[in-house]
Amino acid sequence: MRVLIADDHDLLRDTLELFLEGEGSFETIGVSTYPEAEARVATDGPFDLVLLDYSMPGMNGLTGFTRMQALPGARRVAIISGTASREVAEKVLEAGAAGFLPKTLSAKSLVNAVRFMAMGEQYAPLDFMRAEEETEVNPLAEKLSPRELEVLEGLTQGKSNKEIARDLDIREPTVKLHVKSLYRKINASNRTHAAMIAKEAGLF
């Protein structure tokens, strides 16, 4: 079974080659850039599986994957990555990739995944695919309570305390307390200043 491993991380590439060759049923070739991978497929193909690092030199993400898929010497193409998100993984799998391998997998798991894909199956680790995407929290939002954020949004819209109280179904004195509290937390001197701080921070 012939496998081309294209990855610019020498240690990972060499380790994977060593483990696969040790299995006895794999013949591997390793390269460190996408152009080298294309050249190898053209001159030494066909390969049963081509394993591409998503962010190696010349790869250009999904563009490189699609180009490699179109080459007759690459029977099956899979992506390996230490940085790509679950969204990227879903896209390449939908596009027909043999699999998606996070670099966080152990060497033994990587070898098992390669064997699985070379047999014609599609591989993606369930824990990675089911993991919740991390969402960036605005630094300013982290300083405020959910209710204070709602009040601040009202301020950015130019609403009075009375209008904010009506929108949030709370009493006007309560809005005043939230306004005073959020002023202190974001170092605002008045309503206009608070609204400016929120907008400059990209909060609303």
C-alpha cells in the first residue's frame, strides 16, 4: 500500500513514515511542500493515499486539496492539521476527503487511521468533530453581567432609562443602578462615553 505524506513538520512526517514502514504493508514517501507533493504524484504515482498538511507551504488550504484530488495519481486524499477548525474538517470531508486527522492524535492512532482510509473508509475522530467550537469573547463583554450588557446596548441605541426599563421589563431605578455599575466597570463618564466605548470595542 503506497502512501505519500506531505507535511512540513519533519518530526511528525518522519515518525509517521517510521511507524507505517514498521507495519510491513506500507511503502511511504515523504515531502515537505505542496509543489513537491504534486511532483511526486506525477512522477511516482499512483498512491493509494495522499496525506496533506492543511497549512504547509504552497498548500493554500482547500485549494490545494481540490487540486490534489483531481490528479489521477492520487487515488485518495486526506488532510492532516494541527490548526484547522471543525468547520474546515467538515468542508473537506463533504468534498470527498478520505479523512481528516488532527495532529493531536497519537502516532498509533494516526497509523490506524491511515490503514482505515487506505481500505476505502472515511476517517474523522468523533471527539474532534463533536467538540464545541471556541468562540471569542469580547474583552469588554467579559467585564459586564448579561443584564448590564443589555442596558449598555440600550445606551448605544440612544434610549432613555425609561425606554430601557420598558424593553427589559424591569423598573427604572434598577436600570439606573445597572448604568452606574457599568460606568464604573468600563470607566465611562456618561451615557455618550459609554456608548462610544462599546462601539469602539465592536460590542454592538
